[in-house]
Amino acid sequence: MINFKKLEGPYGIPIYFQKLPEIVESAALEWVIFTGAGDDKNINADGVHHWFEHVPFRGTKKFPGGYAAIAGPFTRYGGDFNAYTHAPATAYHAHVQLFQWKQALEVITDLWSQPLLTDEGIDAERTIIFEEIRKTLSTARGSSSYHLLNHIWPNHPLGHYTLGTEESLKSITPEQLRQAHKLGYDRSRATLFISGNISEKEIIDYVTELSAIMPNNGLSERRVVASFGPLPAWELGKETVVETTFPSSVVYVLFPQTGGKTTEELIFNSFLAGMLSEGDLDSPLYRIVREERKLAYGVNVSRYVHPDGGWMGFVVETKTDNIEKAKQAFIDVLKDPEIRSKERFDKVKDAIYSHEKMRAIDCALFNDSAVDKLTFLNKVLSDEEYNSVIEKIKLEDVCAAFDAMTPNKAHTYIYRGNGKS
């Protein structure tokens, strides 16, 4: 069972820790810094904070030798280091053998605290990010995902390009990056997650020792996802069509959701997604879109969760000739009796509880679960606390929620391909 304990670290840094049994001979560590792509407007440069997922691996104050010095001592033992960026946060994580946990924590702490940000490292990584953008834009689904937020919420901090554009990346200077680091990275925005067979005292003592290198720029405290202000209103019952050069098309039917939702409301929305898609090929969504109507190889529930607002809906990549059929299929999924049935309701609850029992004791997976709960639910819940919320969900509330999801309450985004193979 996942059950993280919150420890009080130095300078108020929250440390979420799960003690694992001796049989687990590895440890997972992750710093979450609550500064991310949503803060790009502070520097007025799209994609600027995504660089901090990349450039620190070119060298830090303690580990100036780049990736070989940062990850090399761990990869020889099967260890893994990485980072990621999204709108609310940037994270640095490691999964290493247990005897290396202190060394790994020192490395990921230096990555966010003391990156060198040299002109040479920045120029080298600029080219790599160009390639990341090109790779994303090389597929219909990747390209639509890249553009979608900008089409939904243009000119809002949540609505720009997380990766930036080639134009914005070319204009970002080393000095802008250094300024962005000073304005965004601080011990007041750091939260640590650790899973492994380690003592609480060892953790507190070592994080306290490492806190000497953490930046103290006097930034406002963030220990959860920050608000970036009111979102632009959706045009409901409308359709946005974007022409593309891909052979296939991508169709999104999205129902906006207001911000400020409670943890219970967010879990309820996650349960709705499960009613639609839990079981993959055995789900109502797959049954109608793939098995009965043969419109696509795969189909997904699309969700975006943020304190300022988000959406829930559907996304599918399909033949351009099938766009109207896909839109109708999504409407029919929401009308399907199975998603209102007691049998399906009980099945989804059973699946949620069973996934937990089937889960391997994996420290990296445990950390991922805890981080997801903090960034999507605003709280690190144990399995027991999460299940207690699930248990209170009522079928009549599920039915009412689906009844309210009518075409005039959605906005459809179509990235229409040219139909040529």
C-alpha cells in the first residue's frame, strides 16, 4: 500500500517519505520545483523554463563534467536519472541502488540548485530542443498535442507552447536563462519525494546538509500547483478546424471544467474517466469507437487538470473521411447505457482497488504515484484515503454528470489531415 509520511525538512521543505521493506534494494528520489512552463511569461519567452529540464545535465557546480559525471556513476549499476517539465513544475528524479541514495540526492539537488548555465552548454542544448520540437511535430497526434493548449487558451500562461517554438528558442539568450533561474528556482518552491529502506533521521540530516547549496532568492512559497489567473472562456457548442499536412486527422471533443475543485471533486472526475475507459478493449469507449465502428486503432479519454480549470473529453486519431463518424461516436459513448449501469459502476470500483493490490513494490512507481497526487489532486493521499473517497461516489451522481455532457457543452478541435497516404 502507498502511504507516504510527510516529514518537516529544513526551511519548511516538505519531504514525502515511504519506508520500503529490506527486500527492496533500490531507492527513488525526486525533487519537484513548483516553477514550470506556466511561468514563461515572467521572462516573456515561450519555452524558457523547459530548458531547465535539459541544461543542468550539461554541468553543475559540483558536477561540471556533464552527463558522464552526473549519471555515469549510477548507470553502471543500472541507475536512472531524468527530468521533466510541465506547466506548474519542473522535476528531477533518480532511481538508484540503495547504497547510492545519498550520492544521487546530492546530484539531483545540484541539478536544480547550481546548474552552470554556460554559453556553450546553452547553445548545445538549444539544438537538442529544436530536435525535440521537430520530433513532436512529426506525427499527427504529437503535433495536435503541441498546438492544443495554445488554441484553447491563447495568450494565457497555461495556453502557450511548453517546448517553445523555434523562433522563441532562437531569441532566448544565456542571460535570460540565468535570470529565469533566479526568478523561479528557490528552496521555497522545492518539495522532495523519497521511497526506500532509509531511516527518517538519515533523510532529514542529509537534506539539511544539502540545503546549504539550495538557492535562497526570496521567492514566494509554492508547495502546491500555483494559480496563473482566470482562463479565457470556452466557446461552447463550437468547432475549431486546423488544417494539417498529415494523412490522418485528430479529433478532440472537450468539456471544460472550472477551477477551484476540491480533492473529492477531482477524484470524482477521474472516476468518470474510468467509467468510460477502464479495461481498454473491454471499455465502452473502445467497444463503440474501435470494435463496433472500426474508426481507430486506439482512442483515449483526454483530461487536463489544473487549479485554474481544465477539461475532460475524448481524443482519437482517425482517417480524415471518418471525422464526422468519430464525433458521433463520442456522443454515442456518452449516451451508452453501460456507463450508467450498476454492473459497470461496481466493475470500475473493483478495478481501482485491484490495481493497488496488483501493484509491484517499486520505489520509482511509488514516487510517481505520490507526485501525481500532489500535482493533480493538491494533496498526497494514501491508498486508503483515496479509496475512502471512491467508496462514497454514488451511481446517481455519475449518471447526472454524463447526462450533463451534451454536445452544446463541448468544444470540438479538429486537426484535419489531407487524407493522402
